[in-house]
Amino acid sequence: MPTIDLTGKTAVVTGSGRGLGLAYAHALAAHGASVVVNDIDEAVAEQAVKSITEAGGAAVAEVVPVGSAEAADRLVSRAVEEFGRLDVLVTNAGILRDKVLWKMTDEDFDAVITTHLRATFTCARAAAVRMREQGEGGTLVLVGSPAGQRGNFGQTNYAAAKAGIAAMARTWSMELSRANITVNAIVPVAATAMTETIPAFAPYVEALKRGEPLPDFLRKGEGFGTPEDCAALVPFLASDAARGITGQCVGIGGDKVALWSHPQEIRTAYADGGWTAEALAAAWPTSVGAEPQTVGIPAPKTPEA
């Protein structure tokens, strides 16, 4: 089994004061990387740094809301000033402003797009510039979501941002390949403040808080676990063992890891000279429309279901 050793590497993890981001930061530090922790709450960021250093890792905090080019430059500069280089970027920062379409405001939409999509772009751009200057390759880990793969009720802004992030990973994997910079999107599923609002998960998340383990039907069947269960994917993708992996969307959660497919044509039909609306109406039910694709995140299959 290969050894995952990130000694000498430096990582920036956005939104890493708590939850999944903190788990990623701890996992990177545990494998030898120095980490720049980012959060908008100074006390939370400093506590995260303390937890990493007390565990034997190296970390500093940079308190700034991501989204702007200036914030991205600050994060990259802090990594270089403190540790001399930048090798890994994990774009984890995110917020939720859930509402159905007809109730979602411009502010709800813009806030989520800025924190998820724009911040991924600005931070990745700043990191790519630095990594290309260093000339030694690097790793971009973009954080996606099942909502971005399949859509999710009440999450126009979030689903759109996460779908865009998956598209960015595919695009940047091509653009940065000559610089030996890998780009992948991860699709984590874990017990967090967000998932505990899902009724089917809520009692199990509460039990987890009381120290009770999650049952196998969740850990295996649903790929649902703790933030720490998702963390190993990040140091793996940042390591030499994953240098050939790029442009992929990789899901992880509980005891499960999975490769998501890319969108592709699944059925085709042809009409000599092109299609009319009437011809489409006649052909649709028995050709390309015979098996419509499902939408939304499937409801968890509990033992009682």
C-alpha cells in the first residue's frame, strides 16, 4: 500500500474553520502538509489552527470572506509568506440561502453564487498563477455536491453553483494539464449542519451527536457518515499517488467512494433532412424520450421504508 506523504507541501483550505473544511485541513496536516485555514470568524479560525498544531501539524489562519480577487490573493500570499509555496487548494467555503424559485431574491442568489462559484474561480485562478510560476505542478480540489449533479428542490442557487464547479473541474483539468496541475471535484456526503435539516437524516445525526455510531444502511447504502469520513480523499488527490487523476467528480461519504459520470448522450434518433416539431412529437415517446432521466437527490432508503 503506498504511503501518502505531503511533507514540504502547503495547502489552502477555504471555509475550514469547522465541519468538512476543518476535516480536510486536519487530514492534510496529518499527512505532513502545512495548512492555511480560512474562515470569516477569527475565533473559529484560530481554534481550528490550535487544534491542528496541538495534533502536531503546522497551520496559520487567514480571516477573509472568499469571493473577490483580493481575498484569493491574500490566501495565496499568506501561504507563500508563511510556508514558502503553494501546492494544494481546496475550495470548500460555502453558504446556503434555500428558497423555491418564485421566492428566491436576487440577494439570495448572488450571495450563494459569490461564495461558491465565484470564490472557486478567483481562488483557483490565483492558485494556478502561483503554481505555474513555481513550475512543479499542484492540486486543485473543488468541492461539489450531489445537488450540483442532480439538482435539489429549493436550491436553485446552490445547485447551479455546484454544477458550475463540476464544469470548471473538467475545463481546468484540460487547461492546466501541461503545468502538471490536477483538478478534480469531490462530492462529499456527511452529517453536517446542512444535512441535519433533512428529515430522514435528522434522527441519525442527533444520535451521532450523542456518540452513537451511524448504522450500516447509512454508511454503506447511502454513503453517509461524518466529515472525517470524507477527509481522506483530499490528501489522496494531493499526493503523488493521484498525479494521473484529473477532471473527475469523485463522491465520498461513510464507507463509500464513487466515481460520478460526466453528462453524455444516452439515446439518439435521426430524421433525414432534419426534424419538424410534429416529427419530434411522434418520435419522442418511442425513441429518445422512452426512458426520461430522473432529477433530484433520491430520498434515503431507511430500513422502515
